[in-house]
Amino acid sequence: MLRRLEAQPFEVLVIGGGATGLGIAVDAASRGYRTALFEAHDFAKGTSSRSTKLVHGGVRYLEQLNFSLVTEALRERGLLYKNAPHLVGHLGFVVPRYKWWEGPFYGIGLKLYDALAGKQNLAPSRRLDRAATIAAIPNIELEGLIGGTIYHDAQFDDARMAVALARTADDHGAVVLNGMEVTALIKTGRDSGQTCGVVARDAETGTHHQVLAKVVINATGVFTDGVRRLDEPGAAPLVSPSQGVHLVFDASFLPGPNAIMVPHTDDGRVLFVIPWHGRVLVGTTDTPLTEASLEPRAQPQEVDFILRNAGRYMARDPSRADVRSVFAGLRPLIRSDGIDTKTVSREHAVHVSNSGLVTIVGGKWTTYRKMAEDVLSDAILVGGLDARPCTTEQLVLHGWMRRDDPGLPADPALRVYGADAAHVVALARENPAWSAPLHARLPYRGVHVVFAVRHELARTLEDVLSRRTRALLLDARASLEMAPGVAALMAAELGRDAAWQRAQVASYEALAKGYLLDA
């Protein structure tokens, strides 16, 4: 990638390697534009690896009567379900009923949800009697239970989707680099000139690179305003960060394949209890913050909120001692002063500064493709690029395999690689020891680590344990216990010494302790 960076100037340069930035790089490169993307840390390091793992229309937006947003998101859900079958799967959601009026109320709303999805609906919603509800979600709270309603959405692995997008952009010729922090914008003249490139610092070597491009796009999520102030020091903020926390439990808290959707919590949000990678993920919260941070931490009241609200709907109540991992992510909501963040829409907006810096704000994972298409419409005009049609509606992502292909692995730890899964497994022929489990409580093996380093731009221990695998989120303590062995595997691949291994383990231990509830 660094060698390819010398092929300047670029036509499109993207700052930010989360869902939105990677989506823009895929769109631009697939249209044939010379494209580069710089991520200061690692792909999906921030918000984009800490979602609720849903590809969905957003049921709660029906209550806000935001039908256009729901319709757009449901259409994008259908496209992702088709274009990334190895990463996006079908999931049934049960809304339990404890009052008679909840049946018609939720039933009508979810039929509307089906209708808005149109031909791309995954399956029709339907009412369940009490016995069918218990069969669908065995750990449901039985006292007062009348029945339920089941509807259908999709779920995915967000960080693995980011890796797939990075590799798709690479497949189409884009330069995608992690560990490249943009420290300044290059302009054609003095402060009033047009933005025509960036200065970026390589985190590993400290080398600074000046990279020119016809248009620069700021897609840095909750850190959007920091990049905008490189352009205009006095720029008014566009983003209002809001924190969402998730708790991860053992699979025994949600036996079976379905999720629970709690329609109303203490603060009026919905709460999800979701099976994911052999664990149960519960969330989320909505806590307005004044500042964005790279490693947000769950607040005690957020943890209590999730435990309290989930416990009302679960026969076996989860406790703090049951939490395998706790993680927090920040939503990059469009600033709307004076409005409670849980009522702020997840719609996106494009802003073009006087110097031509193009900024995209808002949005969510499900609509990343549409966001990329919208921002490029403006970027093409700003950069004076030849207009070329968007092709991403039909563009399959790296690793694509037919959903019914018998070669698509059933094992979630391999399925996320899609067509690359065979290459991951085949690494064991090079070294049989790499096929051994790295930890008894996690599904990962040495081959996952070696593949991440060789083919997925994993450069740090955190890259592998948090995002190339999901060890940190599935079981933070187990990930700490396997960290030295993983560091040794990475060091052998990267040509690093024992000092590098010690430093990586120490850094990872400091980070991972924040994912332990008793830290």
C-alpha cells in the first residue's frame, strides 16, 4: 500500500476508515477514480466496530413517523443481504406481549415495517401465542406473558464487514492505509485556497507523507469536527456524540436462534437481546456526551440500566458477574441543540466548506452504501471529476459466496471470511500448530492470526484481538489470557522482536481491562 501511495496525484482522498469512509472508497474505486483512504488508527477502530450488530430499518423510527428513513434503510438492508451473504444473516426478533393492547399495537406497526420493505422483506411478521413465544425465546419472563409478535431483520459482524470493505476497495485498485493520521490539509494558496491534499503521518515510522488529490472527503464520524478545524479553525460543530453501551453474556441467557426486542425501556428507547457469535449481546443506551473519545467507557448507570431493563423480560436475570465483556460506542449524530439524542434521526448530511473539503455526517451502518453514493455526488462536482455512475447496488463484497453454497462455512468464526475461508484453513498445511485453539472459551486458532497479518493489514495485537477476530468483545478476560500467544504469532509474521511483543501485550492489557466490568 505504501508503494502504491507513490502513484500520485489521486482523484479522491478519504479521511476515516470506518463504515462511511470505507464505503466511499469502495464506491469511488469501483467507478474507476484513483482513490486513497487514510485511517489514523485501524479500520473500524471506533464507532464502526461497536454497533448493535444489526442491519435494519430501525423499528423505533416508525414511532417517530420517519417513514422515508425506514424505507431507505430497509432497501439498503436488502442490498447488503444480497451483496454480503457471508457477513449478513437473517434474524427473528420477538416482541413479547404482557398487555392485551400490545398485540394489535405492535402487530400493525410491524406489518407496516414489512410493507415498507416491499420485495426485499426477509419474512413476514406474525403473532405468536404464549406457547409459541416461549418456544421462540425460552428464557422469556413467564409471569403475565400473553404471547408475542415476531418480525425479521438482519445482523452482521461490523468489524469483519469493515475488513471486507477495505479488501473490496483494494480489489478495485484503491490505496487503503491504517495507521495514517491526517495532520494537516494542503491548499492551493494560503488559508483561502482550495483543499487539494493532506499531510499524513505514518504511526509506525513517524514518516510524513504529502498526498495530493482533486477532492478530499472527511468521513471521520464523531471526530468530524476535529478534521473540519484543520480547514477552518473556527468551524461550528456539526456532530453531537451519543454513547451506546452493550453487555455480552454467555449463550445460556438466550437459548435458541431468535432475539428479543424490548419496545420500551425506562428512557423510551428500544432494547435488544441478540444471539451473536455464540454469545448474547444486550443493548443499548443513549447517553449524550460533550466530547468524543477513542476508547469510551461504560458508565455505571448505563450498565445498571441494561441489567434492569433486560431482567424484566428474562426469566433468568443477568447480573454484573455474568458479563463477559462490556463495550461502548459513540454515535455521530447530526448536531441538534436542545433535542434529546434518542429522538434525533440517524439521517446523514453532506457539508462542503469554502475550501472544498467535503464532509459527511450522521448515518448508520445499514445505510453506509447510500451515504457513500450521496457524498460522491457532491465530491465529483467539487473535484471536477468526470461523472461516472454508481455501481455499488450490484457490487458484491470481497469474500462473496452464494448463501446456499455448500462451501460457505456454518462455523461463524470461518463464515465471515466467505470465499477466503478455504485459504484461512489451508494455512494449517504450512504449520499444523496453527490449527490449535488459542483459548478454550473462544473459537479462534492460529490460522486466523496469520491470515489477519498477511492479508488484512493487521499491524497490532489489538487489531487482531478486537477486530480481525472478535475475542475482546466475546470474552475480554479470555482475550487477555491468549494475548501473549497471539503476539508471538504476529511477531514471527512481522519480523518483530521480544521487546515488541512485550510492548504490544502491555498496551493491550491496558485497553482490555476497560472491557471488564470489574475493572
